[in-house]
Amino acid sequence: MDLETDIVAIIIVVICLLPFIFIARGRKKREKKMLTSLEEVAKKDNCTVNDYDINAGFIIGIDHKQNQVFYYKNEEGIINQGSVNLTGIKKCKIATHTKAINAKNRKEYIVEGLDLKFIPRYNQDPEVSFTVYDSDLKMQLTGELQLAKKWETLINKKLLQFN
């Protein structure tokens, strides 16, 4: 009787753990696919990705030797990718897109989008921006602001080498 109870308990535990195992496996597979895609973007510029971060919707990476930043995002089948050579960049900053709403005698602001914006060294060069968060595609922020701040700091420290 105790053996039957133990077997039933083990089966129940395994059944409860299976969804978590499948979710983790799927997430790792998606992350590996995103990293492979980012590495393909880097190969186009003869670079390698030394450091990177993955969020639910995008991946950003850098080649420290070539001073290149890479970005890849595949949201609902729409692929957005790019690279930026930091030698032509003056500053990196976070661009926040907000919408004001009235709430109980005061204005509150809702974040509708976050971009990592690269300000060029020369005015004739175009600005480049990587979309970190878009409220039309995702309901709420899940670490995108912290990730954007981390990369803004990392890139601006890297830019100090050129000034």
C-alpha cells in the first residue's frame, strides 16, 4: 500500500513539473535562435558578438574590438535588425514615448515606447534607434527599461574612448 501511494505521488509530481520543463526548454530554444540571428547580423559586418542581453522580444549585443552594436527583434513575424558603428556616434540615450492621461485631478503618464537612440557625431549622418518596448505589441514593461539603461550606460562608457 505504501509503494502504491509513493508511485502515485511521484506521478503527480512529475505531471506538475512537466509544464515548467517544457516552458524552460522552449525559452532556451527561442534564446538560442535569437542569438544565432544576432550573430548572423554581426557576421555581415565581419564582427563577433562578445556581450549580449536577451529580453522576451529582442536581443542586443556588442563587439568590443570592432566597436559595433547589434540588434535583432522578431515580433509577430516582423523582423527588425541592425547594427551601429560606435566610432561615428556621439551619444547614446533612451528615448521614452509617453501619453498623458488625466487621473483624479492630476496628469499621469503611460509609457508607450522605449528606444535606444544613437546620436551621430556629424549632423549629416542619420540617427539610428533600436526599439526596446512598444505598447502596441506588448501590454506592459518587463525589464526593458532596466535593460535599456544598462546598455545606454555600457555604450556611453565605450564612447568615452573616442572623445
